Amino acid sequence: MFGLRALHYHGLLKQTKGYYGKYNAVFFNKNSYDVLFLGSSRAEMHYNTKLFDSLTGSNSFNLSLAGATPQIAFASLKTYLQLSKAPKHLIYEVDYHFLRYDNGEIKDFNNYFPYLSNVTLRNELSKIDPRMDHFYYDPFYSFPYTGFKNLSTSLHGWLNIPNQTDSHYYKGYLKESSRPSLGFTHLDTYYSFFHPNSRKYLDSIITLCKQNNTKITLVSSPIFGGGRIEIVNKTRIIGQIEQIAKINSIRYYDLSSLPFCSNRNLFVDNYHLNYLGANKFTPYFCSVFNNKIASVSLK
């Protein structure tokens, strides 16, 4: 089983494109990017790195991971900085509608298996899911959780055959072109707030950036309808994020309610832009980056 697992992981670590190419870049390679984007799938799908680089002259990478809470984002950034040069800028996507949850699960946790030999990553992920130590030490325990898709991806790596979704990724950005545009769905209203764990790890991300002389900027990217319908206390939660930014002498930009946020053709659901939406949002963000983030130093 140890031998089979080693063969399986080797196929995954050979990947240079697709989502495992991204994991390898984050947790396995040495990098020197000027700008990093960090957050959940929203950031992964909203910031087109190719377009961003062409409009800003930067060398960027989208470090965001599907389902990444502030705790997972912190673990990813901390692991990345072990091998890679600290970026000049980090753009952290604050999902203010999602801060109320203390998620004890790691989305697609089996994708992290080949990298659990990294003690920092394993320790941080084990704080969320204690099984991570068992997954690392016991292949009899981890193998049933591997999944056919994961095995198939490894085989593609061994045979040097592209995966079906490889072309959808570019420097960490995921081009969402397969799902239909947003339909008409019922929305339940709710209050958002900072769960203590979310606040703790947001503070940890800010502190880690300051320790590495990285300028961190907080951003909330587009939500369909600007979140005005479902989030009852949107103004209040944004005010709290602005206060956190002020305390830490950093900047926060709420870009969740841009004029095109009512266009259903640009969204796949209420919280995720498709590639058309990303191609509309990224140039707007580039103007913010060029005129307010990169060119202005906070005192």
C-alpha cells in the first residue's frame, strides 16, 4: 500500500497544468510572484491572472482554493511562504456573507494528501480536521478517500495526457465556462457576522503579511445584486471590515455592488462570476490596483 500510494502521488506531482498543477505550484514549487490573490472559489474564479498581468505589468498568481475559509487560506499562505518569495502585494478576498460559519470541513480534502509531508501544512489542516495525521501515516486509511477522479488525474500525469479541465486554469485562475448563467432562484434573508475563528485567522493572515513586508489589501468582489436582498445587515458587516482595515493600517475595497452586478449572464450563481463576469470585473479591479493600491503607500 505504501508503494501504491507513492506511485499514485508521483503521478499527481508530475502535473504542471489544471488544478493539480495549481496545488503543485502552491505547495511544492519555488515561486517569485509580485502579486498573490487569496481566498475561496470566488477569488479563484473572479481574478483573471492573465488579464490582470497584461493590464498591470505584474507577475501574479491566484492562490485561492475552493471552499477556503480564512483558516485554510492562512494554512495555504503560510505553507507557500516556506518555499517561495513573499509577494509585494496580497489581495485577500473577504467573503462577508460567509464569515458567520466556523466550517470544520476541508473541501476536497483528498487533494491535499500528496503534500501532507509538509509539517506546516499538515499541522494547520489538522487543526480543522484531525484525520489529516492519519491520512499521512496510514495509506490503508487514506486510500478509500482518494476517489476515482484523483486516481484518474494521477494516471494522466504518468501518461502525460492533459485532463479535461486543464485548459480552464491559468496561473491559479479558474475560467468558469461550463456552467449555465444564473437563473431565477429564491433567496432567504440572513444576518452576517464575524465568527471568532474567522476573525482570528483574518488577523493571522494580516500579521503574516506584515511579517513578510507584503502589502495586504482586503477586497469583496461582485455578488449578484450586491447582496442587498439576502444580507440584512450588509452595511454593518462592511463597516466592521472597514474598522479592521483601519486598525491594521491597510485598505479595504467593497466592490460587491458594481453596476453590472444585476446582469445574470455574468454569474453562475449568486456568489460566483463566470468567465464573462471575471473578464468584466478584472479590468475594473486593475484600475483600482494601478491607481490606488500599487501607486499609493499608506502612512
